[in-house]
Amino acid sequence: MGGIEIRKSMLSFAFLSFGWYVVAALHLVNPMFLPTPFETLKEGAKLIAEKKIFIDLFYSFRRIFYGVSLALIVGIPVGLGLGYYERVYQYLECSLDFFRSIPPILTFPLAMLIFGTGEESRIAVIFFGCVTIVILNSAVGVGNSPKLRVNVARIMGAKWYQILSRVVIFDALPQIFVGIRVSLSMGVIIGIVTEMLVGDKYGLGSRVVNAQIAYDTPGLFFTIIIVGLIGLMINKVLISLENKVVHWKKVT
């Protein structure tokens, strides 16, 4: 992000915080349900000082990292292969769309039956929700590769793996990054929701539920803000990385 973009973002957050303060200070909403920004920051400072929020962040990040990483490890090669062999992709496209259309949270009870209520079931649901996104975006990226370049490579005697690694993958990179960004956002959502559905001792989702039960609205708001900032930072970091790797295609 450039200096101008950072200033615009800070100004946007300042206006949002001011509006929040005005609504809360004038008691336009019941204070039990809407704390002031200062009360929220005070509770946040307490959680940071006690290091409780860092433990929750660690557990949530670990689940999301494992689930999304597995989805990328499996999804990118499979998507590239399906995109390269169009006939195979045409046969499997309907099945992939079917699995993509299933809300991942619906598979959580099944995952708990298979893997139990521990970490594995949450990671499995994150994987399921992300892998089809990665596969489809990678396959579409390969489909965006100009046929002329592929045909020229074949005429020059390039093997299939050379065409895939030296021609096709570079054309597919922009769409692959789209799949990575979307899958990471999806992974954060699924990870937090699974923590909320089945109470776990640690995790941002568990903290949200515990704050709701205790009517700790400042803690609830602070956790929600943390989750929002995590999503924002992930997106900005990936856009910056994409602009460096896929330097011929500017992303905003």
C-alpha cells in the first residue's frame, strides 16, 4: 500500500470510529449492546495484557493454516491438470460445481463423526470448503492461456510438463492467486464458525461465544474487530505479493 492509500484507509477508520462513538455516547442503542470505542479498547488492552487473545489467535491461525495449506497443495496441481486436459475437466466440472455448492458448515457434523470433535474435524471442513475453490480457479486460469503459445511450444518439441511449467502456469498465475485469496477468506470464515458451533477451549470463535454468554459486549466487539483486521491484512498482503509475482498484471 502506498502512502496515499494508507492515509485514505486511516481516514476511513477514523470516520467509522467517530460515528460509532457518537451513536454509543448518545445512547441511541442500548449500552449493553453497543459499548463505546474506548470501552472496547480498554477490554482489548486487558485481553492483550493477559495474553489470552494471543492464545486464541494461535489456535485459530493454526487450524486455518493447516486447512488452507492442504487445499492449496491438493487443489493447485489438480486444477492445473484438469485445465490442461480439457476433456477430463468437462467430465468433472459438474461434480466440482456440485461440491462447491454445498455450504462447508453442513459437512461439519459428518467431519465430527469421522474425525471426532478435535482439531482434525475443523481442519477437514476448512479443507473441503477451500479445495474446490482452488481447483476451479486454477483450471480456469489454465483455460485463459492463449492456445497459440501452447501450440508454438508443441511445434518446438516441448513435452507436456515443459508446456505446463514454462508456458501455461504463468498465464494461470493471476487466476490462481484469485483462488488463494478467496480460499483464505473462506478458511477464516469456516474456522471461526466451527469454533463457535462446538465449544472449544481456545480460538477466536470460542471467545466470541463466551463473550456473548457473559454479556461481555466490549470483549465481543474487540474480537470481531480483530477478525476483521485479520481478513483485511491477509487480503492486502496477498495483493501485494501478487503484484510482485504477477508483475505484468496490476491488482488493486
